[in-house]
Amino acid sequence: MPYTILVLVLAFTSGFVIMSVELLGGKIMAPYFGSSIYVWGSIITVFMVSLSVGYLTGGRLSVRNPHLTKYGLFFIAGSITLIPLVAAGDAMMELVFMNLEDPRYGSLVAAGLLFFVPTAVLGMIAPYSVRLLVDNRETSGQVAGSLYFISTLGSALGTLATSFYFVLWFDLNVIIMSLQAALATGGVVAIVAGRMELGDARR
């Protein structure tokens, strides 16, 4: 299938961004709720639940005429849904902190408000990627395995890059905006590639 490399690169990017944002979540919430096991338990729980919702939704959407143009929109949406982390993250943390004193439930609610939607959107990318690359049932397992390998590798590198370097070199908002830019760029490239593919098909 055309644009296989593009889809793999974008799947790598989404995995990178997901884990980078998850790690940054601990830094964002620490000034208000600390960095205890409660906080990390809340963050991991929200990410796991939102990813499961994203996987389910992306899988369902992938059966309806999958195309690179629609695929690109997931990346654009992911970039947009990260805006509240920069624009209103502190305000949202303070609001929850003032109304929920228990760090367990306060951190859980705060993590849900900040991370559920963007993570669910980014979770849609993986199953949609599989559908774009699968040509027949015989190769579906191999394609899915390769794609999840690439995505998970992106997650691993995102974890290392963020924890070892990014948080030491850059402000949190700068990192988040850079991740937004990467998602938006990937989305635009996918949309352009999709339109080129449609144009070639019509000739």
C-alpha cells in the first residue's frame, strides 16, 4: 500500500507524544498534588482508560472508508486538544486543588480533566494505522505487529528523551508546544499525501 513509510513514521510520532505527555503530567501536577504514588497511579489510570477508549473508537472509525486524509485529522485534533495544557493547565489544577483536598481523588480528577481527551484522540491513531496498512487478512497479523512495534518504540524513545533531556533543557510549555507542532505537522503531511493519492486515483 502506498505511503506505508509515512504511516509508520506517524505511528512512531504518536507513540512518542503519548509517553512524553504522560511523563510531563507528573511535572504539571506535582506543584499541586505532589509526586506520590497516588498521583502517578491517577495519571497512569487516566492514560490507560483514555487509550482504551481511543483504541475502541479508532477501530470503529477505521471500517468506514479509511483514508490518509481522515488519518491526518486525528493528528490535528490531538494537537488542538493539547492546547488546554498550556493555556489553562495551572488554572484547572488550582480549581481542582481548592475543591478536592484528598490527593488521591484530586489528582485523579485533575488528570482526567487535563489528559483524558487528548490521550483518547491519540489512541485512535494506532488501530486506524493498522487498517490503513492491511491489504489482506493473511498479512494483518504481521502488519499489526510491525506497527505496534514501531509505535511502542516511539513510546520508549519519548520516555527517555523527555525524562533524560527535554525536562532539563526546556520549559514544560515549550515541550508541549513542540509536541503539538510535531502532531500538527504530521497531520498536514498526511492530509496532503491523502489528497495527492485521491488525485492520482482520479487520473
